[in-house]
Amino acid sequence: MTTLTAVPDMERLKNGLRTTWMAGDYDRFSRFMEGSARDFYERLDVTPGTRLLDVACGGGQLSLMAARDGVQVTGVDIAPNLVARAALRAKAAGLPARFEEGDAEALRFEDGSFDAVVSLIGAMFAPRPDRVAHEFLRVCAPGGTIAMANWTSEGFVGRMFRAIAGFIAPTGMPSPLLWGNEGHVRDRFGSGVVDLNLERRQYLFDYPFPPEEVVEFFARYYGPTHRAFASLDDLARERLRRELIDLWSSANRAGDGLTIVQAEYLEVIGQRR
């Protein structure tokens, strides 16, 4: 694993991550992922009045689901445009959820402030995973819920990330996909979490257009893919496009101009000691 000493300028790396997630339009991108997001949320079994922190909340997808159920939601994200979008969505829906810019590695909350600390395909991208685990444990009250959904290396998104990585320079940070490995999750949370349940599940990507248009959709709206394409010259961009189209086409379970792909993730649900 890449160590912290391999990252000479953490502020530069954080600024790069912020720029990546501000690129595209993650709110629009996430609208096609509502179904499996709801499945994950419902398995958390949170009750009205629960104080829930949604870490790396994006456009507020999970936060708004919880707020509609009477959960006291706070969402944080490194990208200020996504925080603003989530707040607008909450206001338009008349929901009391609050959102603020924040870093998963340095949360601005007191110890034990929340009954549930959750991240849906978000905190896994922070560059220092041990700090993420520490912060989850710190701000979660004893007996509270800690939960994550993280892409696995073996799953479809893992394969897509590896395809993209073949065209861009390494970041110098540990692979986010290590959060999809059971052993790494256990090591990172250590004795701070009990009754830790780790289960591999499938996230459903369901698009009403063919794989070649899905690739264009990712290139336009999904920050990491958007930034990857923008960094390439015309020849490399076309090679990457063809590789991703082939990948999506080979995994597609639909026909007639539609795309349905299952992407494995590791569901992490445990109780703060």
C-alpha cells in the first residue's frame, strides 16, 4: 500500500480531489442510482429522531431519503457546489436536513455527536483511510451505527477504474478500492466497531440508453471520468472511450438500446463500541 510519506503535498492532493468532485454534475449523475441507494439506506434501519451524519454526501441522495423519514440529518462533502445543490434540494422539498463543506479526514463535530455515521460510495475516496476510520469512530456515539458502501476491486466499477488508471498518472494515494476489501475494513476500524457485518452486494446501474451513451454520460457528469477524459489528447481519449464502451457492453444485461449493469460493492455495517 502507498504510505503517507509518498504524498509530498497533501493540500495539493486535497485540492485536486475537490476539483475532481466539483467537475461534471454528480447530482444529475446520482439520479440514476436511486434504487440501490434506497436499498442500502433501508438496511441501516434508522428511526425518526436519529442523528445521522452523511459523509461525502454528494448531492444529498441518501441524506434526503433519511430526512423524509424524520431523521435529523447533517451532510458534509468536500465539494462546495455539491453541498449547495444538496441544500437547495432539501429546501425545495421542505426538509430540515443541513449541509456543509467538510473533510472526511477532519470532521468539524464534537466527539459522539451522531447516532449514525454513514457514507454511500463517498468517504472511500479520501486519501488517508486511517484518518477516515478514526473520524467515523470519534464522532459516532457509543452504541451508534457506522456504515459504508464501497466499490470492490473485483467488481465492475473496480474494473472501470483500472481501465481509466491505465491512461492517467497515479495519484500517490492508497487505492480507494481497498475499502472494498474485508480485511482492510476490519484493520481500519479495529476494536472500535463491534458486530461488524461485511457483505458483498450488487449496485444496479440502469440507463435508458445504450453503453456508448453511458460512457458519454460518465464523461460528462461523473467527476473522475470527466477529469480523466479532459486530461487526455484526442488519440488517448478515443482509446479510452472505446475501452470503456467495450467494458460496459460486455457487462450489459439488457438489449434494445438499454444498459443494465451490476456493480459489486462491500456493505459495511457495525456498531460503535
